[in-house]
Amino acid sequence: MPGFYAPDLELKSVKIKISGEEFHHIIHVFRKKTGDDIRLTNGKGILAEATITEQKRDYLIAGIDKLDCRKPSQPEMAVAFSLLKNKHDHLIIEKLTELGIRKFFPLLCERSIRKPSHEPEDKLRKVAITAIKQCDNAFLPEIYQVMELPRFLEFIAESDFSLLAGLESEAETPLLNLIRDNHKPLCIIIGPEGGFSPFERELFIKKEILTFSLGNHVLRAETAAIAAVAQINGYFLSLDPQYY
């Protein structure tokens, strides 16, 4: 059953008021009514089962029947990705949110075709909200402002993330060979449709960023992002079946 986004939901909540867009979805799209069950996520670790107890013209009240508090698993995963044409980067946000990515860093690379529109992170956040509702994800990922790749590398250097950049070359090391025995947060860097430029590849070498391959086929950027995260998820799940 698809869930609904309730950012005001807390562990001490016994009932919650839902209005605005989520109210519209519950009542007018899913045609829920008083007495029906709904699932909620606050995007900060709490999932809830609730029952609609009261419906007004522009809001509803739901009683909380059960709360489930999730803790984020470690190591944390993030993805930095180039903005893509035809909004294929929206697909990256949607599918990787379903897979549990906690942070997204939209990038402008030298070969990026699409340039950022006004406040693109707000549009990407809406995609992420839809994704956590669809898959009952307890955590809404953080989406950063668009940065040029060199600026991003300076920014991320201040964090604990281990960086791994995907390249279109079968000569590169397979991804799983680089993450075994890793205990630090991971950030995967995915380039644009034309791949990283020579300057950007030199930048990775200069900053000692490890690079990896996903196989012998040339993948679309969004496919590479999904494949990389799915591989890492599978590895972490093999170590910890409760990895979330």
C-alpha cells in the first residue's frame, strides 16, 4: 500500500492533521474515507500505520495505530550525478531513493547538456518525496544545490565520504573490488551522457579518487547510477540482512 508524507509525524504522536497536497492525494486520488487505513512516513526515520478518524473540507485527522522507528544503516551511501537531458536525472533520484540513498549531489560537468533551471533541487526533492511514499522509505534523502564538479570535490573533501567515480572503461577495477572491507560512508560519482572529460579524469587522479567499471557495456548515465547502487546494496545486505 503506498504511503503518504507527513513531516510533522513524531514518536509521541497519537493523531496527526494532514492537509494540502497529501490531503488531496489521500481523499481525491486514492479515494480514502473515514475509517480507512493509511501508511505514513515523516522522512526522518518514522513509519506509521494510521486510521482516518475525521475528514473536513481541506484536511483530515488520522489516529496513529502503530509507529516504527528506523535507524539509518551504516555505511551511509550518497550519489553525485550530472544533470541529464530529458530529465533522466529525475529517474536517478526516484530509483536511488527507493534503494536507500541518503544524499544526492547534482553536478554540472564539462559535458553536461542540461543546465539547471530555477531552484532545480526543489523539483528533485518532489521526486524524492514521491519515491519514499511509493516504497515506504523512512528517510527522505537530502538533495544539495547544483555544483560544478571541481567545487563539489572541494566541498566533499571536508566530509568522511570515500569517493568512487564510474568510468566507461573495461580496464577499470570492478566496483565490488573497491568496497570490500569499507567502513566509511560512500559517495558514487556518475558523469554525463558523454562521460567525464579528460580534465575531469585528470582531476580524479590528482585528488586520488578511485575509479571503477560496471562491466564491458557502455551504460546510460542513469543505468550506471542504478546498477552501481544496486551492486553496493546487495553487498551490504549480504553482510547485514537488516541493512536499510
